Amino acid sequence: MSESEDVRDRLRRMRGQAEDLEKAAEQASDPSERRRLQDEAHRLESRSVQVSGMASGDIYPME
């Protein structure tokens, strides 16, 4: 497996985890748990955007 395939697989997993966390947040009845899950999903989404940008050669990370 090439390095670019590894990055694509990693990004796919990160985005899948973020989606799973968002779904879990929608199902959570406790507001603090819902917020924690949403925050974690947003962190994963942000990280996947940053990794994607770095993999594409963009030298300026997303903020």
C-alpha cells in the first residue's frame, strides 16, 4: 500500500468516526454527553481537514 493510500484510509476512518460520534450525539439524552460527543466529532473533522491539506501539499494548516 502506498503512502497516499494510507493517508486516504486514515482520512476515511477519521471521517467515519466523526460521523459515528455525531449520530451518537443525536441519540444522547444527557446534554453534557451530547456536547462532549459533538466536540469530539468536530475535533476529528478538523483533524481530517488538516491531514488532507498536508497530504495535498498545502503548507498552511487549516485553522
